[in-house]
Amino acid sequence: MISFHNPLHHRHAPVHEFYRGERVPCFEKPVRAQYVEDALRERGHGLLAPDVDSSPVLAQIHAPRYLAFLQSAWQQWLALDAANASVQPFPSVWPVRSLRSDVEPDNFVAKLGLYSMDNGTPMAEGTWEAAKAGADAAASAAARVAQGARAAFCCTRPPGHHAGPDFMGGYCFLNNAAVAAQWLRNHGSDRVALLDVDYHHGNGTQSIFYDRADVLFISMHGDPRTEYPFYLGHADETGAGQGAGFNLNLPLPAGTSADTWFAALEQACVRITQYQADTLVVSLGLDAFEDDPISKFALKTTDFTRLGERLAALGLPTVFVLEGGYAAAELGHNAVNVLDGFEQAAAR
């Protein structure tokens, strides 16, 4: 399968994050992508560098002031104190409910809170460069599919599906899957289906496309009553305005078995077929794996081959975009199992 990687992903390498109120080493770390790249090479998949600039598409899915903040955030942080070069910034206040979000504060930490949905998305010196190169990789994969390829894979980090129009969260800064979907819309696809199989709901992606009928969004994920991101991902969220009926959430309880998970996948595939999609984007989170340290589903490594086979049966040109998955050592094999299962089924 045509596969793009992010040659700058290692520039985003924060040391610690906050998880359930505790300061812990980052779960989302450079070795995640390295394991996937190694597995791709071991199984004969080549890796290409991005060759498409995602900037025009980023301007369609993210707010201008948010993009401007991401680009300049580290420089703003250093301008406060040169010693901040060795300190990770974290937000400490957020504009919730009756507080205003329309006026950007001058204070850097307040700006960080304005554009963050949590304090578990640490920034580092190279965050913008890594995130932008990842978006370029997603646009490059989508460009190949728009040009006629059966499928393409974007192997990148940081992930993207929690990043909304004007906020970061859940380790995500730019929404790579939304970049791919919008690129396809701009280049000939009339009806794009975007399927998110990450353990955590793709709240950012839902927010971007919630009032649109040209991108069907479907997410299979842990029940938000108990699982991050908590405040979005319920089954009654079905779209708004022109997008009414074009958002499908399939929340599942912690501990969900592979059989139950694949039954939900079948619901998703039936809806994609009903939608008459002409292209598919997959937010390929691999944290439904049974040994993932921050997730609670029960898929085994062999189940990811089955996932690829079922997606191939949809018969759609497909862009895969890497999302979560924090059992780093197993991540590569799980990812490539999806791709190999897809290719083998597509060739039958």
C-alpha cells in the first residue's frame, strides 16, 4: 500500500503529561510512529515523504486565529522567559459556559486555555512543525487516492481526531483525518465517509463536519459517560442543519468484546453503504487492542486483519490515517495487519 510518513514527527517530543490528575510520562511518544514505520518496512511497504502542502485545506477546517496561535505558541512561550525552553506549558484556566471565548487574551496561559480542551495535550518546541508535516502527509495520502490509487496510508503523529475547528486536545493539534476528507472533497469526491475506529470518540472531527451532508462521520468508541473525551460522542448526536442525519455515534461500554465491536462495525459499514459514499477515510486508532494501557476494549492483533478485510469489502477508495494506540510495541503489527488485510481482500 502507498504509505506516507511524517519525517518531522520526532520534533514533537514532550516529556510528561497529566493523566487523571497525575503527572506521568507521555503515552503519545515518538517511538509509536517508529514501531509502525519498522513494521511497514518489514512487510515490504515503502514509505514516502509528504509532497503536498496542506495549508489551503487547514484553512478550510481550522479557524485562522487557532492556526496562527499554533504556529507562534512556542515563540510566545519563550518570549515570557528564556528559561521556558526547558519547561512544558500547560493551561490552567478555560472559558467554560458563561465565560467569553470570542476575545483572545494577551496572556499566554490564558490563550493556551482558550485553544485547549484539556491539560493532557503537552506542547514542545517542535510541535507545530511535527503537526504540520503530519497534515501534509494526510493530504499527500488523500491526493494519491484522488488520483486513482485504491488506498493509501498516512503514518504520522501527533494524532488528530480530537482537534476541532479551534481547539487542541487528546494529544491532537491538527485534524489529519479531516484534512484528508476535505482534500478529497476539493478534488472530485462528492460524498466522503469518515469512519473513526479509535477507542476514544473523534470529537474534533465530529465538530468540524457536524452541520455538513457531504461528509458522513461515524465513530465507534468507549461510552463517553465513562471514557475520554466525556462530553461528546453520545448516540443522540446525529448532526445539525444540513448535516442532520449525517453523524452516527456508536458508543460501547468498557470491556466490549471483539464480537460486539465487530457487530458495531457492521452497523457502520451498512450506514456507509446507505450513504452511497464514493470515498472512505479511516481514522485508524489501534487502541481497541486488548493490552492498550489507557483503553478498555478486547481486540487481539489478529482482529485487526479482519477489520481491514471488512473495510475492503466496502469497495471504496480508502485513506487510512493513524490515530491512537498506546501499546507501542504492538502498534506496528496491529496497524500493518489492517493494511495487509485490506489489500489481500481487495485483491480477491
